[in-house]
Amino acid sequence: MEQTFIMIKPDGVQRGLVGEIISRFEKKGFTLKGLKLLTVEQSFAEKHYEDLSKKPFFPGLVQYIISGPVVAMIWEGKGVVVTGRKIIGATNPSASEPGTIRGDFAIDVGRNVIHGSDSVESANKEIGLWFPEGPTNWQSSLHPWIYE
Ligand code: UDP
Ligand code: MG
């Protein structure tokens, strides 16, 4: 089953949005397969965002991500990478639809509350970086009530 990496950024943690965000993924029917609250170092944040290292916003982005604890998660389910991105909304909250996490809870692109992997390939890479121990192995008993 497909998995994605979702991270509640420091502003989401500070603003008390952890429960709300987890709830949206849970209620959709996705399964939580990894969860931790941690503060990362600059070199780790640079590694996570290495594809963006040439962008002018990169230094500010790294400072933002290391500014406080983040909630790192693995979510599992059919189509979770693409659907997870839809639940999150467009990168710039000014373009995020109401009903999405960024559309409902954010205003500026540099304080957009949450990260989600943009492809299955980057999901696998990001899960490997953030969860070297791998996902927690369990099966939700809701499975037959969510999948036909
Ligand atoms: N970002 C920013 N300014 C920009 C574009 C992006 O500060 O002009 C930040 C923003 O926090 C975004 C992150 O960099 O979530 C990663 O950018 P990406 O294009 O990968 O967007 P995402 O995948 O998070 O939607
Ligand atoms: Mg991205």
C-alpha cells in the first residue's frame, strides 16, 4: 500500500493545529504508520529540502523548519500521495482552496503549516530520511469499512 511523508511545520505545532491536521487524514480513512515530534538540525532540514537549495527562499525555509518542533508522520492508503497533497492545498495559501489545510489555516507561503511529499518517489526518500527505523507495523481493523 502507498505511503506518504507528512510533516506539520513549526507554525502548525505552535498554533495548536496538530490534532486538527491528524484528524483530517484519519477521517479521510488513511492509516497512521509513523509519528514523532522532533526538532531537526540545520543540516537535516537542508537535506530534506535539498532539491530547493538553489532557490532564493531556501535559507529562510531552512530557518523556518528548524525554528521549533515539527510533527513527522507516515500516512498510508490508496492514492495517499496525490490525495494528501489535495488535502494540504496549493503551496501558496493565497491560492489554496478553502477546505484544504493551507486554505483554512494559512496566509503566507513561508508559513504554510504543513509539508507533504509530491510523488511516490520523494515519499519513499523522505520516509527513509525521517524514519530510518521504518514505519510502525500494524493493520487498521477499519480496512474493510474503507476499502471495497
Ligand atoms: N516556499 C517559500 N517561498 C516560495 C516557495 C516555497 O517559502 O516562494 C516554501 C514553502 O514553505 C513551501 C516549501 O518552501 O511549502 C517547499 O516548496 P515546494 O515548492 O516544494 O512546495 P510544497 O511541496 O511544500 O507545496
Ligand atoms: Mg515540495
